[in-house]
Amino acid sequence: MTFGARMLKTGISVTLALYIATWLHLPSPVIAAVAAIFAMQPSIYRSWKYLTDQLQTNTLGAILAVLGGSLFSNEPIAVGLVCILVIMICLRLKMGKTIGVTLVTVVVIMEASGQWEFALNRFVLILIGILSAFVINIVVYPPKPKVQYEKQIHDTFDQLSLLLRTAISDEIKENVFRNEKRELEDTINKLADKFKLMEEDQKQLKTPKFSESRQLVVYKQMLKTLRKGYEVLDTVEQHYFQAVRSPELNNEFDQHLEKLTKFHEHIMLKFDNKLKPNLDEAEQFEAENDQFLRRMLDRYAEQREGVLRLSIVSAEMYEYGHQLERLNRLADHSQAVSDK
């Protein structure tokens, strides 16, 4: 884990919550700090949703804690039963992320045997912590998932490019390949999480413009293409080297992987407005991708040994090329729109 804006904002929100609680002369300000820690979210939409969900579940939890404390005092078994009830309700309402802070509210209120003034005091402290985190998340280094996503896309492609260009040639050390491949998988999964944040912000916070919806389609295809490239690597590792191959076949697979990687690189440069749309290159790539699959099918018809494994690898490479063709069309269309 590296130090980032979210860690900094968590510290600031805790400080703000403690200052506000102290300024209002509220006892046990540490509860506000705990609420602020839980409330820091990776996007504005999730911060807003967390705030609204916490208002509902904490209100409900405080009421149940007051009733439970009034009826059963602060008996440990009563506290446990009320906590179980609150967890069940939060899960039923699909607000599982609010359980932690809500249980803090329940426990501290039942500690005082359900006294209303004490309950109100604790509820206000929780609210101060949540609001502090919400305000800081918006004001201080507000989340910019699009900027982060674009940078991560380029970094991920650099990782993928290295592995694709050395997968068949077997130049890279085996342990290095596996470590880099595992790291690439983790990076792609993080990209998928980042895409989900962008999608939530765009669809939930406001009515998206057509240009924003189109950009989201582009980002989704970028992610899909990277994932398909990773699947090629995975298939090569599982099937390619276990099949019987000639030096000529190795060379043909290696050359086609190089073409796939180079075309992917050119598409990324188009999105950076560094390359012009090139219809000739696109048409040539589509033809070569189709010809590659046909050549492999013809070759497999002539030999029996290792055909199944090599056909799986060929199919994955062809599908990667197909996703690149789709991404290239989006790149050309985006440039045409931006040039108007």
C-alpha cells in the first residue's frame, strides 16, 4: 500500500471531527474520529450514499439501542442481541457497509442503559464524523477517477506489452514472467474497480451527457481489450509450451503477437492524439488477423498431435485482435468528433 490522497484526507477528516466535537464541548470526541475513519470513501457518489445510508441505519440503531437499554439495561447478552438485530436489518436493507459505525452507536448508547440525552449526544458525534469525512472528501483533492483511470490504462498496457512480446520467444525468465503476470492481473482488477467508480459517479450523481456516455464506452472497451490480452498470456502459459511445435510455428505465433501488440500501441497513441487515423493499417490488421487463424486451422488439419492446445491459443489471439479492431474504431471515431 502506498501513501495517497485518501490516507491524507482520512487524517484531515479525523482532525476536523475532533476539533468540532471539542469546540461543541461534547464528551468522548473520539467517537467522532472513529466515524470519520469509516466514512472516507473512494468517490463522491459513494461518500454521498454512505452519508445517507448512515443517517438511516444510525437512527434505527440508536432507537433500538435506547429501547434495548431501557428494557434490559446494559447487560452484555442484551447488547449482543441488539447488535445481531441491527446487523440483520442493515443486511436486509442492503446497507452492509454501514454496519461498523452503526454498531459503535448501539454499543455506546446501551452502555448508558439507553438514556435519551446520552443517545442524542453519541448520535451527534457519529454525525459529526461522517459529515467531516464527506466535506473533506469533496473539498480536499476531490476524487478524479477519470484522470487516474487513463494513467492506469497506459501503465497497464506497458506491463502487458512487455509480457506479450516475450511470451512466445521465451526470452523472459520464468519466475519474472509469473510475477509480472500476477501483478498485471491485480492491476487489471484494480482498473475494473476504478471503472465501476466512474460508472457510479456518472449514472447516479447526475444525468450524463452524450459525450460522457460515449467516453464511458471507450473506457470499458479499453479495459476489455487489456483483459483479453491478459487472457492470451494465461492461455499461452497453460497450453502453448505443452504442445508440439516447430521453429517455424514458434516464429509465426511470435510475429503475430508482435503485430497485435504493435496495433494496440498505435491505438493508444491515437487516444493520446499523437497518431492520425489510419484506415489502411486497420484494414491490413483485420486481414492479417483473419489470415492467421485460417493458416493455423489449415496447419491443424494436417497434424494431429498438440492440435487442441494450439487451437485454443490461436482462438484467444484472434479474439484479442477482434477486440483491438473494436477499440480502433472507437479511437478513430473519437478523433473525428474531437476534430470537428
